[in-house]
Amino acid sequence: MSNIPTREAAIHMFTGRRVPITLVRGEGTRIWDSDGKEYLDFIAGISSDTLGHADAGLADAISEQARTLIHVSNIFYSEPQIELGELLIANSALDRVFFCNSGAEANEAAIKLARKWGIQNRDGGYEIISTNNSFHGRTLTTVAATGTAAYREPFGPPTPGFVFVNYDNIEQLREATTTRTAAIMLEPVQGEGGVNVPASDYLQQVRAWCDEQGILLILDEIQTGMGRAGTLWAYEQAGIEPDIMTSAKGLAGGVPIGAVLAKEHASVFVPGDHGSTFGGNPLATAAGAHVMHRLLEGGVLENAKARGKQLQRRLASLEDRHALVSGERGIGLLRGLELESDMAVDVANAAREAGLLVNPVRPDVVRFMPPLTVTEAEIDQAVDIVEAVLDSLEQS
């Protein structure tokens, strides 16, 4: 059936503006719309399609698990859940894991965990310091933790207990810490905020402050984790360890999943404190285990690191040749092209017409998030398209 936009308009709640194409098939970094047009996909399900589209190994893992056992509820044990949990714990600095279905759910669990810890260990302290321009989810509590007022204000009084400071400002963070503070919640790089990268010592200073004050550090690695940073976790590059960490997006290569991980001392949940009907189901965790094995043993992590450096070099070179470009920033294969004016939508629209999907994450920033399996030739092709788009816009 055709006329997808009209059909959608008749049934869906209007919660966002869609890009005006219907995607029907993918392979690796490439994807095709309903008219048969091919694109390079440098959005990758908002940083979720770790292994690209229609990866044969992931498809086999999902198919095999679907033919065996899809869902049983967490009142029973399941082998895929244990396998993925063991992989995450063995390859992170954390000791315990809880599985859910999305990044927002993972952050919701992290907030609950930190508040309970603070009530027990900080004489009832439950406040969490977050940062302006952060993004932690769309549930009532995760949106209350999100440092963008426009996301919070339409829904009445927000969940109390959140204090906001500027990102990459250690002095404001110190001044905001009180006896009520239980934790500090940060993204190692602000993804939805515009691919904002802090100073090289910022996370180290935050970790030291948390240690000095006896409070928890929560790192939201939903977008930066699972190899996106060029290392398995972004915190590794700062030389620190969080007390609580969240993961989702790329964790199962596009299959919905989320996870909150915690150090032993921060793992204060007891039976009845939290739960999820579908969280950690065999299908999603089998997919996640396959993705983890590929990252650790299949060369995907090494490719992400190399291609991230290549994309950084190519995007940075555009500033020398184009008046529209003011710079480049990011980490690994999460990168932002900074523009001199609010033309990110124009760049993204023109790139789409030329066969490249990128994300105008801010009015003056275009975000690039290709699959971690992207090739050297595909990076070059994508940046060549962007350069042609810039040439055209600058001449018009």
C-alpha cells in the first residue's frame, strides 16, 4: 500500500516531524526507500544500528532465538540474559546489571537506584545534579532530569530532586552540591545537546569531586557506549570509572533493550524495588550477546576507532575550504559538523537529496552516527557528498 504519510496522519499521535521518505530495506551502511532510492545511512537508528542493516550474523542470532524462546518473564532464569550480563560485567568497571527495554528506562532505573542509595547513605539525600542541554529520556522522571526546559515544561510540575548546572563547568557543579545531593548524572559527550565534548580533564575532576563528597557518579552512556566512542565505553578514555552507568541504543544492534550497571556499593535494589516484564527477554539479550561478541572478537571495535579518526579528519578539513563551516567536534563515530549559521536543516535536506542521511541535531550542528561497520570508502563518499552540498549552498 502506498501514500504512507496520509495513512500515518490519520492514525498516529503527532509527536515529531518525520523525514519525508519511507525506508523499506537496508544492507550494511546503505538503505533504500519505497521509491528504490539508495542512501548512505549516517544516522543508523540514532546511533543504534551497531552492525549496520540486515547483518547476517545478527539476523541468524535473532532468528535462532525466536525459534527457541522469545519471552518468559523475569520470574524465571534465561541463558541469553545471563550471557549478556556476564559479557557486560566482564568488559566494564561495573559489578551488577539490570535489563530493561530502552535508554529512558535504563536512566529511570539509575535515578531510582541513586535516590535509594542517597536516602540510605546520605541521611535522606536524594537530589541529583544534571546539566543544561543534557538529554536522559522522555518519561516524566527522565525528562525532569533532562536539562532542556522545553521538554519539561508542557507536563506540569516535574519530578522534584534535580538541580541543573552548565555542562563542562566544574565550579558550578561544586557550588550546586549540598548535603541533599546523592549523585551527579552526566553524558560523557552530550549527544542530543549538539555533540558537546567537555574539556579533557572534566570527567576526572567530576570523579574526584564525587569521591571527595561521598556521592555517586552516574554516566549516561546510552549514545556513547557500545563502541560508538571508539572504545567500548567513553569513560575509558577519561581514565575514570562511574558508580552507575546506563546503556541502550547500540547494545543489541537495533533490537530494543536497555541496561543499568552499578558498582557493588551502589547496587542497593532488593526484591520488589524494581522490575520489567519484557526487560532482559531472551530475544533482546541474545541479540545483545551477539553484538558484544562481534565488538570484542570481530574487529568491529577496531574499525570504529579507525573510521572515527578518518571521519574526524575529513570533517575538520571542510573548515579550511567552506565559509559555512566553523568546526568539527565529537568522539569516535559520534561527530558534529559545526556551521556558522542555522543551516543544519538545509544541509541535511540537501544531503538527503544527494543520497546521504545525516541528522540536524541543533540548528547549527549536523550529527554523523554511521554504523560501526562503516567502510573507509563510505566515509569518504559521505564527506564528499557533504562537501558538494556546502559548495551548492554557498553559491546559492
